[in-house]
Amino acid sequence: MQIVQKTNSVQRCLSELMAKTVKAREHYGADSLDLTIPTSVVEEYDLSPGDIFEVTVEEDGDEITVSYELVHRSG
């Protein structure tokens, strides 16, 4: 049982290291932008329309990191 847990942990760490690329798109009728969550992430983490995320932004020189934390599942 411990081997399976460790394997799942390694797989999860590897998948988290693999970057996903998304494109910011205009949110019609507003000044905000939409970012699409890739299908692989939606499926792996069972995300749904209506889920609520907290957004944090970190700056480090010329780099900007935008992070989304799931705070409420819609279903």
C-alpha cells in the first residue's frame, strides 16, 4: 500500500511540474480577461463550472505569477 501511495505522489508531483500554457482572452462587455483551464487539469482535479477560486498575484522583478486556489466546489 505504501508503494502505491508513493507512486501516486510522484505522479502528482511530476504532473504539477509540467507547465500548461493558456492564452488570456477578452471577456466581452468587461475589462477583465478570461483564462481557460486545460481539459487535463479539469479532469484530473474534477473541476466544474461555478467552482470558486481565490486569486493571488506575486511579482518578482519582471515575473508575475497568478495563482488560483479552489475555495468552493459548485457541486
